[in-house]
Amino acid sequence: MKSIHPTCAWSDGRYVLPPLPYDAAALEPFLDEQTALLHHDKHHAAYVAGANEAADALRRVQEGELPPTAAPDAASRLAFNLGGHILHCLYWESMTPEEGGCPAGELADAVNRSFGGFEGFEKVFRAVTAAIQGSGWGVLGVDPVSGRLRIFGIHRHQDSLIPGFLPILACDVWEHAYYLRYKNDRAGYIDSFLRHIDWERTHQRLTAIYHES
Ligand code: MN3
């Protein structure tokens, strides 16, 4: 099966942690090397391990090795950890060392149609993402009903998502994503993120959804 998240690999029945798409220091000074390394090698890796563990537990329930009462917890661990894995794959691919790009082509058209322009997008994305209570994400994606772009604030890795929503851009606002450099200045981190979005890759994800599905 072709994954809509091409970097989120699935191999031999296991979820696999992809390498960072750039050197860990490549996003300095926006994102420091230590944060990128810890975030990828420890946090993201733990979600991959957690997704595999939960999928194994569900298989063991199916095969009678674990009682059915173990299934609800395993299913909820799978939602949390697989949600985390998918969003982190998208997060790494959402950023670029280059600064100050903006959407072009079909993505620019979609941004204009959906938010009345780039400034409208930035205003809503910044406000929704900054206001997440506790740990979560600001995510831009395609509404499966209208085809319009929508912005959601996701709590943890999986709460407040609508069925069929296809994310194309994700900003992690768990504290582990920014605290070493930005401390409690989440808004400053979000502003830096907005200046380092890889719009070209985001455009590719959008056209894949619009034309290949
Ligand atoms: Mn994270």
C-alpha cells in the first residue's frame, strides 16, 4: 500500500523510524542541534516503539495470548503512539533551513481560497497553535468534505482530529520541541517555525492529495 506519508516507513510488519531528512544542526539557530537530536532519537523513536508494542499487544489479544480486556488500552496506546509517529514524520518534513518562503502555485491558490490570503493563514495558524493547552500540535491539512485547507489544534497526538482529515503541515508544540532554546516563549518558537516552513514539500503533499487520491 502506498503511504500518504511517504517518509513514514512500514517494513516487515513494523513501523520504522526514518532518519532526519537533514543534518541535526541544519536548522540552527531556529532549532538547536541538541533539541533536534533528542526529539528525533529519543521522543520520536519512543512513539515508533510504542506503536509497535501496541500493535503487538492487539495481535496477541487476537491470538489468545492476552485477554480481550487488554485490547482497549492497547488500542488507545496505538492511537497515541501511531499519531505521534505520523505527526513527527510530517514535522521533520515541514521545516527547512531556508528562511522566509511562501506558498506558490496550487498551494498558494488553496491558501487564498481557504484563508483569504497568506496573512489569514498565518494569523489563524499562529493563534490556534499558540493556544493548545498542554501538549499538542498545530496542523494544516485538507478537509475531506470541501477540499479546503483547514487548521486544527490537536491535543496530545490524536485528540480533536476529524475523520479523513489529511495533514500536510505540522508544528509540534510539546515542550520537548522548543524548551531548550525558547524556554516558555512558545509564541517565539511558532514565529520561527512559520519562517522556516518547507513550502515546496508542503505543495507536493497537497498536489498528491488533490491529484493522486
Ligand atoms: Mn514531539
